[in-house]
Amino acid sequence: MRFALDGSELGVCDWDLASGVAYFSEGWKALSGQADAATVGRIDNFWDHVDTQDRAQVRAQVIEHLKGHSAVFEMEHRLRRTDHSLIWVRNRGKVVQRDPSGLALRWVGTLADITTQRESEALEEERRSLALVSKSKSEFLSRMSHEMRTPLNAVIGFADLLRQEPGIQRQQLREYAGHIFHAGQHLLDLTNDVLDLQQTESGHLSLELQSVPLREALSHGWAMHEGAISTRLGLPGYPSAAEEVQIARDIGYPVMIKASAG
């Protein structure tokens, strides 16, 4: 049996828990980079090769199995070879002998090199992440192309009114100028969204919540979208243009909401 295992790429360990002595197959020694090491040695030799980042978790799961809290032990973790290179292994083990009180006496385990598999999975995950980023960019730019038309139309429309009405009243002038100002602010916000997208990709985006007057926000939104809303034909489930105006104007007290400053 051991002769057959020594000829395979699978590492095998037969551990006598009472003495702490273990048999390590040629495959096991090769995986840890100790091809010339003794076939029989202390189990501590294995723990020295488990990467420090995984060692505590591996020990904890081994102990859980020794106590009989799991049917088998199985875990993927990193192994530090003698030449200091790092590989990923799938470590499986099972207590095959216990005393009458349930105390573990003998453990048999296997070790398999899964480094290539893990690297392929990492590359696939990176590919999916890049595809998701690309999709998000496309959707964002598509939305931006539509979003930017609304404030631009508002700027052009109110500026055209100012240009065509020489007898315009001061109050109307202030109102139109206000609409142009807020449409310009909206364009600035959209430009900041583009910058936020870049910060998101670099992992440096931060949001700051501030109090925003709800009535003012609704009024500005209505002013920029008034033309589009006015063309609605009373679709079921949607308020009419007049109803939407009334909803905004009915908020006669200062209601504050939390929103991002951008």
C-alpha cells in the first residue's frame, strides 16, 4: 500500500497521535520540498511548513476533528516549501482509530497540490471583475449621455427666453437666472460623478451625508424636468404634471433628508 502511494503525486501522512510520530510518503515530502527528509518524523515538521497566515485556522479545524466534531477534516491552505516558495494544497484527513473513551489515536491524511487550480480561479475572478467594471462604465456613460441633456436643455431654454423677451420683468429674470444656475449646478454634479467613478476604481471614493431641504430639492428637479413631465398623457399609475407640481408645493414646512453631498 505504502509503495503504491509513494509512487503517486498525492502526499500521504499516517500520524500516531500518542507518540507524535508520523509516516510521510515521498509525495508528501516532495510537496513540502523535503525530498531527502526522513520518511518517519515528528508531526511538528508539518506544522512548520503551514503558512503563518493559515496556521491558526488549520490547527483549529484539526482540533475540531480530533474532538469528533466533524466527519472528516478538509481545508485548502498555503504551504511554505523548504526553498521558501509558496504553494496551495488541499489537505484532507480523518481519525481512523479511537480508544473506548473516544480519544483519537491515529490520523491518516492526504495532501494535493492545487496551486495551478487556484491560480486559474484567481485569473477567472479577475476576468469577471474587469468585465463587471467594463459593463458598469458602459451603463454609466449611457446614463450620463441622457442625464446631461436635461440640464443642458434647461440652460439653453431659459437662456433663449431671456434672449427673445426684451421686456422681461425683473422677477422673471431672477427666476430664469435661478433655473440656469441650478441646471449648471446639476451639470457640475454629473461631472463630479465621472470623477467619482475614477475614484471608485482606485478604491478611494468616500461619501459624506449632509442635510438637504426636501422642498428645495423637489423644486429644482421640477424646474429642470418640467418640459418632459408636461408631455405625459396621464399614464396609469403616474401622477399628472399638475399633480406633481402640487406635491412639491404642498411641502410647506422644512423637511430635511440625508443625501450625499455630491
